[in-house]
Amino acid sequence: MEDYTQHIIAYLENRLSPEERKSFETLLDHSADLRREAKEIRFVWESSEELRMRKRINTAKNWSELSRRITVDRYWNRLRTFSRNAAAILAIPLIITTIALFGMLKERDNMPVEQIELTSANGLVIKTVLPDGSEVWLNSGSKLSYPQRFAGNGSRNVSLSGEAYFKVKADEANPFEVTTNDGLKVCAYGTEFNVYAYDEERTIETTLVTGSVEVASPPAKGKPDTVALSKGQQAIFNRDSGSLAKVDVNLAVKTSWKDGKTIFRRADMTEVIRRLSRQFNVDIRLEGKELYDYEYSASFTTETLDEILSLLEKSAPIKCKVIYPEQSDDYTFTKKTVIISMKRK
């Protein structure tokens, strides 16, 4: 859910245009979570407004007018006593309001935080903004879990299955931590990095774009290893051996997917079909051992799958057969399939 705090405050202070106000009220009608958040912020805002009104009371002027009606010599002691009592009476509502606000905020901090689970459908890339303002791009067939609000207890924790690009908002006091299903952890403060952690793959890859991160291998694999990355470096965790290695990589190849690009640099056929299968949500099968010897270097932006396959056929002696989806008896459709084989002379 997006952070609407400033929008809600502007709504309460009547600073929205008629069009913005109407649009916001429509959002309120359709979102129970937004109505609940608006109700909480309204309570704090109204209480704060009451405090501001109390601060605007011109106490000095009132006492001055009162003192002119009485004789200073005759009533000085009585006036001083009255002044102390009046100050105490005025302070009571302020104390009560402060206690109420503190209690409400403390109660909210102790309430269970709702977890949000965001899933990117096969063949699609989506973007979201986390409660702290950090931005996340979620690749095809990925899932991200995070709290509706970060509790502010010293960390910002999210869980990832699949691939995501993180642009973390800087906060030195509260580290940002990504945990995969294996228990691998990526810790950062304010930086940009990519995590590739599909459950069916043998490796988990963490690629640093800017800033710095620390990657810790899962404790289940023995004593956890930790590596610190610099820009352009990648940490590779091997699920079979439990090893954690660090290598230099081409950032464009590893992160361009979030911008709708597909870049290959001397990529073998295994990597090519893996990335195209996920990007276009198709099954790709290779027929022939010779196919695994070919490497490709190419950049694609707006090309369709059929156009990419056609270019692959022109760069190597291969042929691509596309089997389009067909409707089954239960009214579901089969998945689009591509069969790649060698051209026979």
C-alpha cells in the first residue's frame, strides 16, 4: 500500500483542489486500510490542532487586564496564588491530551503489523514503493513479502522469492535486509542492488549497482560466510555446495530487465532460454547437444519473442518451432512452447 500520510494531512487541512479531493474521497470509499489510516491520522491531527489553539491563548494580556482592576498592594499575594492555580488548571488538559496521544501511539506500535505479499505474474515486471520510500522492481514470477509499516526497531526486513531490483532509501539507523527462502541475507543502508533468487535455480546472485551491501550465506549450510560487495560485483551462493563467491559482472546484463531490456554478452544457450522463458512466459526446449556450444551477444528492447527467435536463427544454424496455446477440454489453455533444434543440411 502506498504512503498516503501527506495526502491525508493535506485533505484534513483542506489544501486539496476540488478534483484532488474528489479523487481522494473515491480512494477512501474503496480502501478499508486507507480509511483506517486516515482515521488514525485525523485523531492525531485534531489533537495537535487543539494543542496549537491552547498555545495561542494570550495569557499575559488576560492577567494584565485583571491586574488593572485590583489594587496591587492589597491583592498581590492572592493574585500570585490564583496565578499558580490557573496555570495548573490550564496544564491539566494538555497533560491529558499528551498522555492520550502517547498511549495511542504506543498501542499502535504494539499492534501486530500486517504483512503484504506482492506477486508478479509470469511474463510481467511490476514496481512498488515500500513503507520507508524504498523502490522495488519485481521480475516475472517473483514474490515479495514486507510489513505494512516498518516498526522502527532498528531494521527494515523483507522476504524475496524470485528476482527483484532494490533502490533503498538511505537510513543509517535502520538497515535494510532482504532474506531469501534459503535464509541468505542481504544487508544494506542506502543503495541499489539486484537479487536473483528463484527457488528452482542452483544459485542465488546478488549484484551491487551503487553503494555497498553485505551478503551472508544461510546458517543451515554450516558457519555462515559473509562477503562485502563493491560496485559492479556479484555474490554467488551455490545451493548445492553452500559456497559463497564474489565476481565482477556486467551491470547492464544483470539489471537491464527492470527497464524492459534483454542484454546478452557471450551468453550460452542455457542462459538465453532461461531468460527468454521467464520474460515471455513460454516453455523453451532444446533438441540436440550441439546447441549448448553456441554463445550469443545481443541487446533487445521492444522486440517480440518471434522477432528474437528470428534473429537467433540468422546468427546460428538453428531453427525455432513455435507451438501456440490450444484450448483443452476443461477450457484452459496450454502454454506456448518453443522447440529449438539444429538445421539439418
